[in-house]
Amino acid sequence: MTSRLFLLLFGLVGVAHLRAADAATPAPAGLDAFARQVETELRTDILPFWMKHVRDPRGGFFGYVDNELVVKPDAPRGALLTARILWTYSAAYRRYRDPVYLEMARVAYDDLLGRFWDREHGGLFWSIKADGTPLDTRKLLYVQAFGIYGLTEYYRAINDRAPLDRALDLYRLVEAHAHDREHLGYFEEFTRDWQVSRARGADRGGQGSAMGSLDQKSQNVHLHLLEAYTNLYRAWPDAGLQKNLREVVDLLLTRVLDSSTHHLRMFLAEDWTPRSDTITYGHDIEFSWLLVETAEALGDDKLVAATRAEAVAIAKVTLAQGVDPDGGVLCEANPQGYTRPYKEWWAQAEAAVGFLNAYQISGDATCLQASQHSWAFIEQRLVDRKNGEWYRATARDGRVESDDKASFWKCPYHNGRACLQLLERLDALSRKR
């Protein structure tokens, strides 16, 4: 498919989506129904599922549970899942003050520090065996960021200094070992003792990093470092952290974001030379609202205005190019066409939030309709009405594409966070009526 034809089809997808959304334009009162649907999904499906089916009574969390709720007890376990569970249930407890959420957060906190923390070199292992012994001892910046994010949220939930101190330990390790003083930004993959891993491409048998990159920088890792540092800044407004956070914001806006297309560059070299032309719509729309959130946390009015304008632009491009008429966000594309034309659970969650954020900024009803259309897709295609939670991915024809309900990557963070974000934003919109 030629680039010109692909762009034409992009436009046709966008038009079809807008027509489908226009046909179901909600009345303002629909915001209350939207909020009820979101809260019901969060409190009667997502949050109970992980407590009932993924928590291991022997400690921690199972490494793999399939769509039929069959547990693989010997599956490796990842620090990423535990850190994301820690964030999710800490955030849920902050909103609802339900002690069962606090207990789940406590289990995740104990698991993260008791099984994944490297007592010799500091930081979090990538994975352990089911019996708790270290498996993959690399230090990946991605999981250190989620450690900071989850530990900080736990501190915000319980107001106990211990988790904040451990989040600060991680922050200082990242700054000591990962910060690229020459080209700015952060290196992403290290040996157990925090030496930068230089083996790439042919040296690894053609295998990339955990993020899929053959280089040391990616939009995905820097995006979630932004999120982690923003949450830490809320709890610990240190001048040095503020400087580092502003650096990440600037790099994302000037080196990672292609302002001419409103897409993120997926992989980059150490000097920020782009290394791929992949478009990942879920990350684009996720970036749009996380960027505004960071600007607001920094309290910089000029940056807030700039990021809000960019957030609306990204939302409109995502809607026109990456959303099917059924409301589902497609996974990936490049200038020649769609390369991964299925619909992952996390991208749908991010779209519902990103489009609602664009509506709050712009007042454009199309963005509100897009958010509700994303939610309708989730309800109709992703929520597992038989066994609970969401399927990981579906094909364009609606077939379930993945068998993992809980795994290294499949977690309650994206959909749990989306529900909490939607509720907060819908509450704010309702107060304005």
C-alpha cells in the first residue's frame, strides 16, 4: 500500500468513526451514566478480579493466569506486574478508603521489596522464579520507573515515610547510573551491577531490548519515567527532581514527538536520532494526557497551555488515523499501512482518557463522543462477561487474540488507572454543569 493511499484510508476511517459517533451524540446528562458504567466496571470487575484470581495465598502474585482462569503456578513472575498492582490498589484506596484495597497494596509492597529488591546492588530485578529466587537480574529502567510510581502512590495512600524513602532510593540509583549527561535523557538497560548494557543487534543474536529496541532510548520508557517522576514530584517537590522532570518533558516534546505529524517516534539512538518509523496509537494518546498532567504538576502556565494544545492535536490525529468505526484503537502502523491491526486492552483504556482530556481542554463534543465510543468498545468487545476482567487483545473482526488474562505485561494498571482518571474527570465535568 502506498503512503498516499494509506493516508486516504486513514481519513476514511476517521470520517466513518465521526459519523458513527455523531449518530449517538450523548446529552450532557449522559456524563452521569458514563461515570456509573466506569465505576461499576472498576469496583465489581477489575479490582475484585485481581484479588480473587491472581493473588497467590503463599505470597505475591501468580505469574500467569489464562482466560479460563487456569493458573500456571511455575510461571516466572515480574516486578512490573507487582509494581503496577501496588500503584493500582494504592490509588483505589486513596479514592475509596476501602481496607481490602489497602490490604492488596500491602501485599504488593511486601512482594516488591521482599522478592524483587536487589540487596547487593540496589534496584529491582526484572523477574524471579515462582519460588522467589532471582531469574532475570538485569536492571531495566522501565521497571525502576514503575517501582518509583507504585511506591510513591503507596506513600500517598498511607502517609508512611518508608515507601517514599524506597522510591527515593530508586530515583537516586536511576540518576546515578542511567542519566545520560552527554545527550540527556536516560539509558534504559543495565547489568545487575548497573553497567550500561551495550550488546545490541548482532551481538544479541538480533534480539532487541525488553522494549524491542536495538538502541538505548525509546519513547515508551521515557514516557513512563515522566509519569513516575511526576508522581514523585507530587510527594517530594525537590528542586533537583523538578529539573530532571523538566528535562524529560523537553526531550519528549522536542526529540520524541514529531510535531509535524503529532506522533511519537518509537525508538531512538543515544543522540536521539530516530531509529524507526513505527506509529503506536495507544502511546500517542497516552502521552497526550500524561504530558498535560506533568505540566499541571509543575505549575508552569506557559507549559500547560502548550501541552494542552498538543494534547488536542494528538487526540484528533489519533481519532482520524488510528480508530476503527467500532471505536477500537488499532495497535501500530508505519507510513505504508497498518502493521499490527489488532486492538490491545491498554490502548483502549488510554484512548478513553485521552479523548476525554481533549474534550475538557477544547470543549469539542467530537472528543467526548470519541471517549464514550472507546468505552463502548471496551464494554462490548474487551470485558470478559464469563470469567471477568478484560481480554488482552481482539482482532478487527472481534476474535480474541490472546490467552493471557494476567502475565508479565497484562495487569490492572492501564484499565484501573483509566477508570480512576475517567471518574475524576467526569466528576469535574459534572460539577461544572
